[in-house]
Amino acid sequence: MGLFDDLSRFLENRLEEFLRNNPHLELEALLEQLREQEEDTLKLVADLQLQEKRSQEDILSTAQEIQRWHIRVQKAKAAGRDDLALAAQEREAALLREGNQRWGHMQGLKERINQSQELLQKIQARRQEVQAKASAAQQARARAQAQQRLETDGWSKASSSYSSSFDDLEEKFRRWETEDELEQMKRNLGKK
């Protein structure tokens, strides 16, 4: 395990160093992470809302059952059937407890939905903040590259003007050397 831990630590350190040296990539990685968190939170909110809807349907169904058994209790009492009335009251009480549990569960779901929506808003705000930083960094990088191109172009033009002036000098020397050789030849021909 020690070798894997060392290798893992080494790779994490290299990655951190690389991201420090390339802050725009760090911002991109953070943006991607925030997008994933936002997507996961949206899915969670949708799932919780679906559970809340089912919970509301279950509560409504339980309430209808309670009402049905309440009517049965009344009928059994009116008919003098205390044995049935007692059993119906027990069923009604059990349904009331079940309804209370379902209500508590639904309230818990509502709280989780609120917390998830707050988290979603925080993630979206953070993503916008990082997006603005990434855009600013990208613009700064583009300006730096443009400046570097200007400087490189300026250096190229300076070196090309240097080389063209060098070519002019070369040409002047060739002409002078050719004229000197011609003069030398004329003198040599004149001596003969």
C-alpha cells in the first residue's frame, strides 16, 4: 500500500503544481466541478420533489381511509355493534399514526428540498463568479499573447530591417570589390 500511496501523493502534487503554473486550467477544472455539482443538485431537487408528490398522494390516500373507517365506527356504534366499533376505532387510530408519520416524512422532504435549492443557488453563484474569473483570465491571456506577438513581430521587423540593411551593405561591398577588381585588371592591362 505504501508504494501506491506514495505514487498517489506524487501524482497529486504534480497535478497541483501543474494547475498552479496554469491557473486558467485550474479555473476550467473548478468550473467543470461546479457544473457537475449543479447538475447533481438539480437531479436531487427533482427527485425530492417527486418523493414529496408521492408523499402527498399517500397522505391524501391515508386521510380518505381514515375518513372511511371513521364512518364505519359511527355506523357500528349506531347499530349497537360495539365489537365492530372498537375494531374500527383501532384501525382508525393506526391509520392516524401512519398519517402522522407520512406527514412528518413529507415535512422532512420539504426541508431537504429547501436546503437543496439554497445549495443550488450557492453553486450557481459560485459558478458565475468562477466563470467571470475564467473570462477575465482568458482575456488577460489573450492580451498577453497579443502583446507577445507584437513584440515578436517588432523584433522580427527589426531583425529583418537589420538583415535588409546587412544585405545592402553586402551589396555595397560586392560592388566595391568588383570595381576594385576591374580597376586592378585595367592597371594590369595598361602595364602590358
